[in-house]
Amino acid sequence: MELIPIAAFLANIIFVMGLGWYLITNLQWYDYRIERVVLRHHKTWWHVAYFIAPFILYYALSRYSLFVVALYLPLVYLWHVRLDKKVVLTWRVKRFLILLVSLTLMINLLIAFKGWGNSYSVIFPLVLTYILSWGIEKFLFLAYKREAKRKVAAMSDLTIICVTGSYGKTSMKNFIAQVLGQKFNVYATPRSVNTLGGIIRDVNESLPANTQVYICEAGAREIGDIYAIAQLLHPQIVVVGKVGPQHLEYFKTLERIQRTKLEIIHSDRLKRAFIHTSVTDEPHEKVTFFGDDIHNLEATLEGIDFDLSVNDEERHFHTSVLGGFQSININAAILIAQEMGMSGDEIVNAVAKLKSVEHRLERLDAGGKIILDDGYNGNIDGMLEGVRLCSLHNGRKVIVTPGLVESTEALNRELISAINGVFDIAIITGQLNAAQFDKELNVPNKIMLSDKSQMVKTLGEVTRAGDIILFANDAPNFI
């Protein structure tokens, strides 16, 4: 090989790996489903800028392909470093990248030595890698699934509780774990792990053998997702929390969302299902409805107080957890504690010890400011409650939000209306809802930030001691 062909050969490998890095990053964001990357991406122009246009230029300017690659690498690098949700180098990602570089080398060596063309292949290694990677992961997935089923089956005394709903699943899961943890050896899926693959991995790698109660969160993007989780774990107790118009872009109708959430009851070992009244009112011998039995609810910046009947006795509950809507999630925890045999006093004491779930209306006091971190909450009820709590504060009120994601223009309008009546300063992040907020938001100081990297600097400039600051939702910048 002469110098120029060698340079072109190496440049081709680097170019393919750059495209592969872009591809696997997007696949990881969208659960490794290529149809979602192509058809449901929130910023499809990225595909043009970082994949399609460079690919076309690489072949259209084949004589200058080295210069195309030299321009592309800094471009994709800058895109990567500006992401607030970068690719996580899991074994799946590593396998994809190793396979890609191996196939690229093999295919292009054949092209070079066999004299099959004047240019090296780009798309063929990418397509072949995706197909082979899909096959490998499918094989491994089925093997891991069998392993997880065997492990669960071997833990014959294990009680499994599955939690689902449109929103509030993670908070509900954590409250159930905290309450039952006062009496039982409890393990719950970490963070927001709620897909079939994530749960399989959690069971295989992290579920302790001495666990008495395993609490699992079940999420869905398609009909059948939650059914698959139910068939893996066959839970004895299930909870379907409040259901609303979340993820409408995937399910299209509220009725399809409700039907998907109710897939959780398809368990051979089901003993009791607790279902929120927003989901269905169809009676069943194993179903207990909840959500309408809370009395005398008072939610302030100091916590929640409410009354609820426990074991046929009216009891008063207090917790430092913020947000009146959280009483529904706590209600589910109380019902399950009753089902598990805890006494009224044990339950009242456990609720009093509840801690806020991280980034879900979590109160932080710093520098004379009250910060309500609700960054992981993306539903209208929770966001409106955060706005209401801020209205109780006597000082200036600041909100930082991208608005509602995977929702409707009408619900964002409802949120904007609430913000207009409360806040002195509104900082709108991202571009997803920027046009609507810019048009409809009417507060004394409105700041539109297309780049979230400027947020900390902006907050330092416009806030002061005595302010309350609400971080309402936090969409990653690929949305």
C-alpha cells in the first residue's frame, strides 16, 4: 500500500467509527430500537447533520474524502461533548463497537487487496454490524431471561410486588420499599430501571438471595411491554397508579395506555391488585381500588398531613415528603403494608420516616434560597403541585423548566397558565416547547435558554437569597 491509500484506508475506519458512535448513542437513548431512532427522534435534523450529510459528502467528494473526515471528526466530537446524556459504555455498546471496527477492517482489507473498487465501504459495515449485534443481543437476552426466571423460581419464599402507572411509579416504588423496610428485608429496582431488559439484569446481578420482598417498577412504550414483565416475575401483589395522557405519542389514546398498564395483573400467582380509580372501575375479587379515600389533606412546604382508614380505623399521617399528589403514592404503600400484615401503628410510624425521592419535589435549602428539585417529574399533576407549593412562599419565585415532554400542547398551555399566575422569573430550557412558551408565557422576567449549559450562570445572575427556585422537569438535550 502506498502512503495515500493507507491514509485513505485509516480515514475510512475512523469515519465509520464516528458514524457508529453517533448511531449507538441514539440507539441507547431509544432502547436500541432503530424504528424509534428513525421515526420518533425528537431532533431528526441531527441525523442529517451528523450522519446523512457527512455520508453523502464522503462519497460525492471521494477525491477529498480525507478532508471530509477531518471536518467530520471535530463536528461529531463537539456534538458528543455538548450532550448532557452521553452514551454509557455498557457491554452491549462495547460489543457493538468491537464488532464494527472488526468488520470495517475485514471488509475494507478485502476491497483493498482484491481490487473491488476505488473507494472503501461505509454503509455495509454499519448495516452488517447492526444486524449481527441485534442477533447477538437477542441470543444473550434470551439466555439472561432464562437465568432470571430460574433465580426467581428458586426463591420460593420471595414476595414480588410490581408497580406501574403513567407517572409516580418510582416514587411509589420507593415509598413502598421504605414502609415495608421497617419490618421486612426489602430490595427494590434501582433508580428508574423499569424495562424488561433492565429488570432481567437487575435480578441476575443485584437481587440478594436473602430478600423477602422484591419491589419492581414496570414501564412501557408499547402494548405488551408490561405483560412481558408480568410473565417474567409473576408477582403476587401489583399496583397500578394514576394513569393519564403521558406518552401519548407512543400509545395514541388514553384507553390504550390504561389497557397496557392493566397488563400487570396477568400473573399466575396474583393475590391482590391495587388499582387507582383513574384506570378502571371494573370490579374483581382480587382488585382493591384506591385514591378516593384520603381525607383532610394538607400539603405545604413543610410536608403532607392527611387522614386514612387503616384496618378499619381512621388514622392521621404526617410526612416531610412534599406534594399533595404524593399522598396517592403513599396510600398505595399503606395498602400494601396492610396486605403484608403490618399494624396501624407500624404503618403510621413508617410513613412519618419517609424520605423524599431524589429529584422528585426534593427540598434543598442553600445560600438562603429554597430549592425544589423536581427534575425527574414530567407529568402535569406533579408540575402543577410544584407551582402551587411555590405560591405559598412569600419571596420571589423562580421556575426552570422545559415544559412537559411527550405530552400535548393543551397540557403545556395549562402549565403555562399556572406559571403566569405565580412566578416572577421563568427560565425555559431547550427547544422542544420554546415556541409555545415564548408566545404564551407572561411573567415579569422570561429567559429562553436553548443551551442548558448556560443555566447555572443565568441562575447566579438573576436569583438571590430569599428566592424559591423550582426545577420542574429536566429533559435531556436530545429531546
